[in-house]
Amino acid sequence: MEALVIIFIVVIILGALFGGKSFGGTIKNGLGCLVFIAIGLFLLILIMSSSDKPEPDNVASKAFSEPEIELQRTPRNINEELKAYAEKLVGNRDYGIANPKIIKTNENTYVITFEVTDPKLIADDTADQDTNPSGFEHNMAITELWISRFCTSELKSIVNDNNLLFVTGTLKNSSMSICGK
């Protein structure tokens, strides 16, 4: 209780010092001052904590230490890795796909589009859960199969190694799968 009284008195004193003309104005100005003081202290603490980085013991040891270089792959290498992966999928005749096309959609995402060569993998355009449940089940089965074939540990490794958000695999006239981190 004493702490609240002390804070109240400090608010009144600050408000009066900064031109409060009435009791309400004094309280308003005092609280405003306390807010500015709190923000200033927070910024000061933030600045002081960011400058607490340790100094190197020996400047020469830092100059001759191993450089910290993060190797980054070029987009060409990413394209090559994705192309090799897509060609590997196409090479499996059981998958019924051909002609992969790799499209970079933004800095960290790619789409690989495949043509479907197996008629069993072509989606039913009339599929609807209510009006055509067998077509709906057929399309769901294609999607589940495609996800298991496309989003492998090998593709996940490519995604992680190249710091991609995700790679989408799309079957024309059929299904798609998104493989992310």
C-alpha cells in the first residue's frame, strides 16, 4: 500500500512540474511523464544489453581464425537438384508421369509440374462428396498416393539444404502435393 501512495505522490509531483493546471491535468501529465521515463529506461537497457558483446582476447587470433562463411547454393544448383529429383520420379515407370517442368514462383518456393501418362491417375472432374462419392474417393486416393510418392525424405533434404519454404508437385489434370520443411 505504501508503494502505491509513493507512486501516486511521484505522479502528482511530476504532473505539477510539467504544467498540470487542475488535479486531473496534473495526474494526466504525471502519468505521461512516467510512461516516457519507463520507455526511456527500456530503450537504455536494450541498448546496453546489445553492446555487451565480448571483445576478442587477441585481435591477431581473430584475424587468423577460420572465416565464418555460409555456403549458399545458387538458384542454378537448386534447379539442377530439383530437375534430377523430378527425372528420378519420371524414371520410375510405376508412377505414370512425364515431362517435368520446374518453375521458381518466388525466392524460396518452386513448383514442379508433371504430365500424367497413366489414365488411372487422371482426376475425375465430376467428383463431389455428395453427388459422386466414388469419384471423390478416387481423387482422394490419387492425392494420397501422389503425396507419398512426391514428398520424400530426399525432397525434404533438398528443401532444407537450400533453405526453401516448400516445393509443390502438381500433376496436370489430377492432383498436387506440397513438400515443406
